[in-house]
Amino acid sequence: MYIEHVARIADLNARYADTIDADQLEAWPDFFLDDGRYRITTAENVAQGLPLSMIFATSRAMLRDRVTALREANVYEGQRYRHVLGTPLIAAVEAGGVRARTGFIVARVMRTGETMLFATGCYEDRVVLDGPDGARFAEKVVVLDSRQIDTLLAIPL
Amino acid sequence: MNIHTTRRQWPAEGLIRVPYWVYSDRDLYDAEQERIFRGDTWTFLCLDAELPTPCSFRASNLGEMPVVVTRDANGAIHAFENRCAHRGSLLCLKERGEAREIVCVYHNWTYDLTGTLTGIAFRRGIAGKGGMPSDCKPEEHAPRQLRIKSFAGLVFGTLGHNTPPLEQYLGPDHVRHIRRVLRAPVRLIGGYSQIIPSNWKLYIENVKDSYHASLLHMFFTTFRLNRLSQKGGLMVSEAGGNHISYSMAQDIAGREYEQAGLRSANEGYALEVPDMLLKSVDEFGDGIGLQILTVFPGFVLQQIRNCLAVRRVVPRGLDKTELVWTCFGFTTDDDTLAELRLRQANLIGPAGFISMEDGAAAGFVQRGVAGANNEVSLVEMGGSGTASEESRVSEAAVRGFWKNYRHHMGL
């Protein structure tokens, strides 16, 4: 059972990251439940018990809005990510889903060719494995190891 | 320090032209640290609320110079250079915390919370051998202590001997508009920092540039958060370096942007659930939906609806700037208002719907002018003056910045 959880959550996160890295952002919200929550914060805020996020969404509709804004409104230089994910660590199996923590590093590749280590951190996930649409995130909290972001964070992590 | 005034001449046209060498001249950068950041200016160091208890500290900066801000056992606030008198090591290696004294990790020299040197390990040696000669006076090399002034929950510091009193430095408009936002005891919500790939002045110019706000940031315009046609105003302090730009939340539903065919007024663009981001309350009771306030050289106080933040602009090199964001509400906030602040925080910061472009825009200029040291930028929207005005189709606050900058730099 444990290994099955690891494998299914690793698969979900692998497909999630691949979708972002392949610039298929329109498919990104579908990894979440309708009332799924997504936020990006820093380890420093978490350690201080402070609730601020860089991105804070409480529904799939809010994630779709972010994609619309990125495609239609916000101005940013061409860039792509490459996610590399660690093995999920299963923290708890609860009625509301499986809690798992997965480390990641993300390289950012600019249109100019510059590649940099953009972010490291972990996904604190709550995953519903057997919903009507298969495995989905009920909650994904991206906890960044550093408080610094270079220039801007447009594409989600 | 000597700036080569023969080599570096401000354009004869005055404030309506800014020479591009100001963003890439190393000597100028070093002179700014001395004349502006360590000179007769007030630098915002931290919120009073970041020193929540007696014997707490917070790392900060006076320009590039690292600083420790402390609250002593009696509750008084102090700030001093984060540098040991002995070999210059950083004294404080944490961003924040609590301490009865500050001890240098290198050789265990000890300081009290005012930054006064109180102990030197083995000063008299051991068993009469070694130690420091009695005529050595390490206290004369102690970390520099800043003059501190707290105003409306904001802690400012200066090293200048001739810095005017803080309220005079801020000016009456700023005193009123800072108090307007900081209406109750502050409760911290959190923070992060953003590395801006440009000279610090390009970021500050961007903040003072009320002309760009609804042209670069389409999110603002489409959702009528801030259009230049909305009622508002631009205030520039007497010396020029402090500004306030504000606009009323109520839109007059003008169509100037659509008629001008501007990119930022794309009418086909709609959000599915805008209220989840944009719902707000008029907590200040005056209808002002947006107020951006700066204090020379590098302080920003931001009210975007209910999203409140202070930003510290910290130079990290000629073409690198750290922007330290601290978001806050008030201890009097109820759950509803606290939630609105967190939702509206989607608008700001490095991932903010309306502020993500700012860091990049400053970087675009830094890269764009790489070969243009003999060229100048045009700062002529709204004429040539630096006076307050109703129109925000103006670069008066940018000109004001350069007026104050040139005064300090003798340029």
C-alpha cells in the first residue's frame, strides 16, 4: 500500500511538472479538485507561522484565471522551466487524502539562453487518489527554501 | 570621494534628461553609498512590529552597509553597523531573533544591544601572557551607531550629522498619508524578497513613474484598479525625493484607453472569479483605492485596496537590487479582512498580477542602455517641473527624484 501511494503520487507530480515544463499551462488546473487549493510560500514564512503567499488560490477557477492572466495580460520575457523532482515521502494517510512531501529543484531557461537554478523547495501535497477523475490535488503548498525570487515568478512551480 | 565631474556632466536640459551613465558608473555607485545612504538621508530599516519583544533584533541595511536593529530590555530601539570592531566580521548571522547581547562568532567579542563593545576575549591574555596592549583602544573602531527615529510604526535610521528631523524630512503630505495607512498597531503577515536585475535607481524610478502603471500593467487597467483617467493625484515633496501617487477606487468608466487602442485595454480579457482576488473594503473610509508612497532614497509604502506592504530597496551592486517586501495588516483585523489581505496579495510581489512586470522592466532598461553611456532618457511627461499635480500622466515624481539625487550627489 505504501509503495503504491509513493508510486501514484510520484506519477501525479511527474505529470504535473511535465505539463508545466511543456508549457501546457491550460492543462495545469486540471491536476486539482474543483475546490483545490494552491499556494506558494517560503520556508521563512512557514517557520514564523505567517500566512502570506506569493500565489494563493482556493479553486480551480482561480488557477484558470492565473493562466488567462499569464497568457493575455502579464508581460514577461520568454522563459521555460525544467523541474526535477525527488521521491515523495508519505506523511500521513487521512480521510481527506494522502499527505506527501516531494522535494524539487527548478531550472529556468530564458529566451536569451541563460539557464539558472531558479528555485528549490518542496511540495506539501494532499492528494485524493481515487476521485471520479483519478488522482487530484486537494491541496498543493509550494514551500520555497529561499525567500528570494530572481526578477519574477510568472510560470507556476 | 571624488566624482569625475569633468567626465560626468549632467545634461544641460536639466531634470527632463537623465544620462544613462548613472546606471553603470562604478565611482558614482560608491559615492552614492557614502553621500546618500550613509549621508544625510533617512533609510527605512524595519517595522516596529518586526521587533516584537524586548531583546529582539532584525537584520537590515543602510544601502550596502549591513545593520542590526535591536529593541533593548527597556523597549528602546537601536541600530548599529553589523561589523565587529576587531576584524570586521558580521556580528549578527540571523535575520531576526532574540538575544541579550550580540557576540561575534569569530573571536567572541561581545556587544550590548546598543552596539557598544562590552567584552573582549582574553583582552589581558592568559596567565600574564598574550592579550592586547593596554594602549590599544578597540572601542574607537566600534560599529557605527545610527540615529533612530520611529514614526507611525516605521523605524528609520541615519548616519548623517545634518539629516533633518524625520517629520520635516518626510514633509506634511507624507506625515498625513503615512498615518492614514498605519492607522492601528501592525500585525505582520509575511514577506519575501525579489532580486531586481538592475541598478537600484531604475527600480525607484519605476515606482515613482505614475505614467507607466496602467500602461505596462494590463491587469490594473482591465479591472479598473488604476487608470490614469481615474480621479487621483500625484504629490511630490519640496526637496523632490518623496512622492505619493493615489487614485480613488471608484471608476468613472471612461473609454480613453480603448479609444486609444492601447494594448493594456484588451476588452476580451475577463476573469472567471475576479471577486476571489479583487473583493475589497474601504477600510480607510476615504475612497482611496491605491496609494503608493516613497521616501528618498529607497522606501516604499504600498496600499493597493486592502493589500498593505512596505518595500525596502537594497542596492546589491551596480546592476543588482534586492527588494525586500513585508506585508502587514493590523491587530484589529477580523477574519474577513485578514482573508481579503491574503487574497489581494496575489496582486503584488514577484508573482503579483500587477507587480511582476516591474522587476523585469527595470532590467530591460539596464540591458537596453548597455552601450548608451552618452545617450539620455526623456523624462518630459507633464512638463519639466516637480510640483504636485492632479494628473498622473506625468513624470514629475521621477524628476523630483533626480532633483533630490543631484542635490545629495553634487551633480
